[in-house]
Amino acid sequence: MIVDAVTLLLVSKINYWIYIVLMMLGLYAMMTKKNLVKKIIGMNILQTAVILFFISISAKNNATIPIIEHGQTSSHSGVQAVDYINPLPHVLMLTAIVVAVATLGVALALVIKLFNQYGTLEEDEIIARLEE
Amino acid sequence: MTHQFSALIVILPLVVSFFVFLSNWWLKKTGYLLALTALFCCLLLSIGILDLVIASGVIHYRLGGWLPPWGIEYYVDTLNAIMLVLVSFLSFLTAVFARKSVEIEIPEKGALFWALYLLLMTGLLGIIVTGDLFNLFVLLEVASLSGYVLIAVGEKRSLFASFRYVVIGTMGASFYLLGVGYLYITTGSLNMVDLSLLLPKLYTSKVVLAGFIFILIGLGIKTALFPLHGWLPDAYTYAPTAVSAAVAPLMTKVMAYAILRIMFTVFKAEFPVTVIEVTDVMVWTGTLAMLVGGVMALSQSDFKRMLAYVIVAEIGYIIGGIGVANATALKGAVFHIINDAVMMACLFMVAGLIVYKTKGHRIDNFIGFFRVMPVTAVVFTVGALAVIGVPPTCGFFSKWYLLLGGIEDHQWFFVAALLICTLINVALFFRIFDKGIYLHAHGQNLDAGVAAIDTPGNDAPISMWLPALVLALVILLIGVFNQVIVETVIRHAVPAGI
């Protein structure tokens, strides 16, 4: 019984578990990695985790993509909300992806500048140079 | 025409910033003028909006004609309107002030700098005017991304400071977005007014609680609320003068405004105050922020760094005031958002004037500046007295409301921290008065001081000191007319239901 309940919890909510794991991975990389590029990768994983979360809340069982095809459900209006997945989170995430890409661009540009200035991408070496 | 104002105030700087960007390769000189004109128009628009709001109440603007809660709505009440005036006024003055310092500190950037500056203001004005949680996230990132870049063009160390800010700031933005997602799951809405109607039934839900906490932490990082303030001192110290004069007063204050919005518009006052009692935590973080900010400021030998820690302390005043959550303290908190932005802009401009003369912003650079730069000295005196909280400067009155609010609610630690922090501020600024006035007491360090570099009475150019002097005047005027301002504007900006 208990095993069943646990597997159900794990399997049926697998998207949320993955989002939590990804988020923790991202935060871990941002906090502990000394290499600046690894920090940026962690940052991107964190943003991807949020995107996955938003996309997975829009999913519904037995629903299709939200393109209205009149007459599909034979009623006059032809549109039942349960037949379609929620398109709004997808649209929001398109914007969030753009924001993430822009952040990535700014961060990478900063890293290039930092490398030119210090000749290294290791955080501790840069801090040692700063304290000189 | 007038009902389009709230959309125009965001669209105008956004569109103009592209032209400013292009002008870098075509008509280099026009970039600055374009930016200045746009900011001036924003100032006029914001005054128009404030007038409209006072005359005829809340403005609902539907972008593209879509009805809320489906479309994005711009929502302007008294609180937004006064924040709009504050941001556009300070950004305009800083732009006037910054022309010379940008020419000297970052000559090769030119028009590109002004394009980014306009984008930053687009983001800040948008955050204030928007009535949609997701739209707030996008504009938050517009403001933050341009802020990161603007900070990175500063001194040598600014690159690393800016990189840290990117990493921590993105964490904050992601937390905010996650919180918005949680609220969206439970209610299916992103519109602030709509949410405030849907949420009360769900106040006991754990998902709503998690969403609220995520949003608060995310915005707390962006506000530099203690203990999430780690990115702030480096970023604001090494940024170019023009940037710290614009970003330092505005960014954190606008985020404090966003916290107010979330706590008292999206959620009704009942939720943070009585349901989850998060306000108690806020009083304590505010109290700690004041003490830590004050003590850290005391131990700095760099003027801009000292101001950065003063900002951390001032954020403590505001968040603590929100946490006390009675009408008086909230009046104080809203009033302090305004006053603090003006005071900090004024003092960062003083830092800019000193940098102009001495190329440095350590406190030693201030030696003898009363004699050399009389106007700067006047401005600095007014700014410093305002931060300390001496009447009739504006700083006194907002602190007074905060104190009264704290006493009303028996938050004795908050009250004590406020008073201690005031004493620390006295010590902070009298140290600089001492260096500025008494030349001969500092025999060995004289070389660094402005007195060793220049002759008496030879102040910075007028385009730099005039905006600073205007700000000093504004500080005094807000102080003198505090009652009118509180009665006609701030009283209506305080959220209902306290």
C-alpha cells in the first residue's frame, strides 16, 4: 500500500520533482562553484527549472494543443476549456526565455571582460587579485 | 489624450532609447539631448498623472483594449503616481548632472550609456505603473539588466561587483517568478486587482503562503534587505558616479514600493499582518538592517561605500516601518521611500562632485572641501542633516512618523534601533564635516584632500552643482511643506484596511 502511494506520488508528480531537483542543482552550482562560467550554468539551470514549472502547470490529462478547430466537440461553439491545455503559461515562458537569454548574454559578456582583465575565471583567484 | 499618459510614460523612454542607441553611429551629439528631452517629457507626464489621480481617482489603463484579467492593465493610484513623479524627477536631474561626469569617466561609451540609462528608467517607471504581476517581472528584468551593464562600465573593480549582482539578482528574479507561478496555480490570474479579489478565500492555503514567501524573498534580494544585501556595497561603490547617483536611490526604493504593492494591494493587509504574521519578521529584519547598516557604515573609509551601507540601514527603516503596519508607521515608510531617494541622490551627487575634483571618493578626499567647493559644501550639509534627521529637512519628518508608529505599536526594539541609527549617522557625517572644515588638524593626509589640489572657491562646473543644489532645496521644501504633502498625497497612498 505505502509503496504504491509513494510511487504514485513520485510518478504522477514527476514534473514537479524534476523542477525541484533542477532548482536545487542550479542554486547549488551558483553558490558553491568557484568557476564563473559554472556559476552562469547554474543560473541558467535555475531559470530553466522555473520555466519547466510553469509549463507543467499548464498540462491537462486528455487535452490537446490550444488551436480551436470548430465542430470538434460537435456543440455549436465547439470550445470546451477541458479539451485544451492552458496556453497562457507557454506564452509567459516565451517571454521568460527571452529574459533568460538576455541575462545569459550580459553575464557572458561580463565574464569575457573579467577574463581579459584578470586572466582567470576562478572566483578565488580574482578575489585574491582584488585584495592585492 | 490624458488617459494615455500612463502608457506613454513607459513607451516614450523605451522608443527613444533605440534612437539614442542608433545616434551613436550617426549623430553622436544628439543622443544626450534626445535622452534628456525624453526624461523631461516623462517628468511632465508623471506630474500630469499625479494631477489626474488627485483630481479623479485611480486610473485603469487597458493595454490594447483587452479587458482585465485577460489583458495587461496599468493601474495608477496615489502611491504609484507619487513614485512616478519621484523617479522621473530624480532621473531627469541626474541626467543633467551626469553629462560632465560621463564625458570624463566613460568618454568612449557616449550615446550607448544614455540608451541604457533610458532603458533603466523604462524598467523602473514600468514597475511602478503596471498592474500585472508577470509584467512586473519583465520590467524588473529590463531595469536590472540595464542596471548590471551600467554598473559594469565603472571603475576596474566594478566588473566583478556587477557579475555578483547578476548572479544574485537573477536568483531574486527567479524566486519572484516562482512565487507568481504559485499564485497563478491557485487563482488562475495575474492581474493585481483581480488577485486581491480572488485571494482572500485562499488565505489559509499553503501554496499561497509559499508563493507569498517566494515573492517576498525575491523582492527582498532586489531591495537589498538585510541579510540579502551582499551585492549592494560593491556594486554601488565602483559604479560610475552618474550611475550610482541614479541607480542607488531609485532601484532599491522602487523595489520597496513593489513589496508594499504585493503586501497591501495583491494581498489585503489582513494576510501579512494577522494570517501569517510576516510583519513581525519584517520589523526584526528592519531593526537588524538599521543596526548592521549603521555599524558597517561607520567602519568605511570610502565615502560611496559608506553611503551604500547607509542605504542598507535606510531600507531597514522602510521595511521596519512596513512591518510595524499601523497607519502612522506606513505613512512614515511611504514618506521615507520618497525622502530617502532624494537624500541619497543628493549625497551621491556630492560624491560625484568630489570625484570630479579629486578622481577619488575616499573620505580623505574631502579634506578642506568646504573652502574649495562652497556650493558642494552647502549641498552636502543639507543632505547630511537630512540623513541624520534634523528639522526642517525632510529626513526628520519621515523618521518622526516611523518613531510615532513604533511607539504606538510598542515595538520598542525598532524604536531604539531608529534612535541608535540616528546617533550613528551623526557620527558618520560629523567625521566628514570635521575633515571638510578643519584643514590643519589633518597634517599628514592633506595631499589626498581637495584642498591640496585646487584653490579656494573653485567649485565644479555649474551643470554639475546646479542639480545637486536643486535637490538640496527639494529636501528643505519637502521638510517645510511636509504637512501639506502628507495630508494631500501620502495619506491616500497608505493602503486601506490597517
